[in-house]
Amino acid sequence: MNPSTLLSPVQFTNVGVLMGGTSSEREISLRSGKAVSAALKRSGVPVTEIDLTHNWPEQIQSANIDAAFIALHGTLGEDGAIQGLLEIMNIPYTGSNITASALCMHKQLCKNVLDKAGLKTPLDIPLTDNGPARYPVILKPVAEGSSVGLHFLNNQQEWNTLNVDDPTHWMAEMPITGPEIHVSTLNGKALPPVEVVPKSGVYDYESKYTVGATEYFCPARLPAETLRLCMQRAEEAVEVTGCDGAPRVDIIVPDGGEPVILEVNTIPGMTETSLLPKAAAAAGIPFDDLCCRMLAVVRPVSNKASSGKELSKSKVGS
């Protein structure tokens, strides 16, 4: 794990909850941010909600914050972009650093790191302009938020219907049968695994964020030994990818087999249907306490040459 700084959340004079953004997950980010903001306020933490839209540096600078709670999802929020900006502005922030964020956002590169560490991932299926080399396959964007653009393809006709412009931005994997288990972690330690059972059969974006579309079981309905193994693999995945804060590791457990890691999500959702709050609650951690714990371990900035408060608008406003 990369070292973080343990601080009391109440020592901050103005915590900016960064939400919204411009990715396809904007609406979910707003819901996450509002929930986090309310929780921190209930805990006595001074908060400014920042809905990032067109000029992020100027918005952040004008809010005069001394720490950032990142509740952004998807592009620019989870890929190292906002983390890099906060580093430049000398503002401590929650979650993983630039490198870990960028790595986990790029699903293929993240798989390569996991594979090299001896952690099992789904088998890659070659993908060309004509589609995948075989069916059925799981098709997903190489660099998008969790579950965004996820497709289960059974045949060539379904591939043709998608009308994919550039297959190099996509990846295809062999489907795996078994319970889908999501293991949230907090400061390197796994929380109780959550089993997801989507009514549609595929845990895609709609199944994840539509109330009632998915059944959840926490702890997951697996033998205790299997649950412990999933938690161990999640902790290993978080460590080898260099993640901090509260990342989530998505896993499928085939019958009698080694847990297969689907991906690592550096900034899980914090909405009423999100898995991290469910796992924390099962561990006896209320939502307000979870948010404070995430804020208490902030990412120390490495750039001490200048402060974001000292940057002129002419430099950051373009």
C-alpha cells in the first residue's frame, strides 16, 4: 500500500466534495457526492459541494478548500486526471494516487499487472474489426467506469448491431459462470463480500443503479473458507495495483475454482444502491463513519513548490 496521512476530518476548515464531472457517470457521481456531503456535515465537517462542469481548476480554486473528497466516477475522475490537478494545486485528496488511478481505469493494463502478480483474471478473446474471435463473450470498453458499456454477446449479429467504430477501445473476455462477489476494502483491509444477483442476468450499468433491479447478499452466500479467499485476493489486488482509500475488487467465483478478478474500482459509488456502504454496514461501520474514515486517510500531495491558492486565474482559467 502507498502511505497515506492519517488526519482528523474535523481539522479541515473546508472540505470540497468533488462531484458531477463530464463523464457518462455524471448523475451517479452527483448522487454519491450529495450523500457524502450530507454525511460529513452530520459529522461536523465543514463542506463545500463542488459540481465540476467546465473549468475545474477555477472552480476548485475559488472554493478555497484545504482537502478534497473525490466522489467523481469515470473519465477524468478515476483515471488520474483530477488526482494530478489536485497534486498541482497542493490539495490533499481521498483515494488512490495518479498512477494507481490511471492503471485501474485502463482495464487491460490492470489485468496485465494482476496476471503478473499471479492473480487470476478472465481469459482474453482476440478482437478485430470483424468482432471477437469466438462467442459468447463479455465485451467492455478498455477505459471506462465500472459496468459502463458492458455487453454480453452471443453471436456475430449482436456484434454487428453494436456498430463499434474502433475495436481497439474495447476488450473481449471469456464469460465465467459463478457467483459475482464484490469485495470492498478500507485502508487495505477487506470488508464483508457482497454477492450481487441481477434480475437481468448481467450486472450492467442499469442493474447496478436501478433500485430493485438486483438482489444483494452480504455476506455473500459462499462457504466461509471461500469468502476468506475472496477477501485475501481482493487485498492482494489492491496492494499490487497500489490503491489506497476504499477501492472495490469485483470477482467471480467459478465452481470449486480460484476466484477470478474482473477489475479494480478505485472510487466506488456512495449511493443508496452502492456496494461499499453495504459492506461497511455489515462490518458495523455506519455510512457517516465510513465517509469520515475515508477522509481521515487523505493522499498527501507530493508537489510542495506551489499552492493552488497561489495560482493566478490566468494560469488555471484557460
